Amino acid sequence: MGNFEKLRVWQLAKDLAVRVYKLIQRSEFSKDFGFRDQVQRSAISIPSNIAEGDELETDKQAIKHFFIAKGSTAELITQLLIGQEIGYLNKTDSESLINDCKIISVMLTKLIQARRS
């Protein structure tokens, strides 16, 4: 506990958030303020909740935040799919980001299981 920067899941989630931010700057997302902000919030929520959870005092508190991060991955996947369907993202970018979300979600599941035991 308390060393979130060394967690591989946090590293991947932070890199995902950076990729999302950069992609949004160069796509149609940049003009749709409401949607853009929602995508950014869900992307930044993933590493932020992993970090916060890892810094908390008890495993119970940590697990709660890891579940929030997991929920944010599902939210981001949904937004990326919508972004692709309305033409804000190309299929390659969307699929790559969604794949990363799914990997992070699996890693969070394993982290939650480890903290429960």
C-alpha cells in the first residue's frame, strides 16, 4: 500500500488517460465540449482512483476506489464506442483504447481479489 506509482495497473491507466487527452485534442471531440469533458473525466478517474485507493489506510477503503476505477473503465469504453459511431474516432484508435480499458479492468479485478485476501 502507498506506492501506487509502482503499480502496473496505475501506470497503464495513467498512460491511457494521456492518450485519451491527446486524441481528443486532434479530433472532432474538441468541438463537443460536453462529450469531451465527460470522456476526459472518466479517463482521468481511472488512475486517480487507483492512486487514491492505494494510499488509503485499509484494504476495504482501497477496494472501494478500485471498484470506482473499474466502473470508470466501463464508462470510458461506452464513450469511446459512441465516439466511434458518431464519427469522432476512427475504428483503429477506438479499438486500441477499448482494448487497453479491458486490460486495465482485468488487472483491477485481480488487484481487488488480492486486497480481499
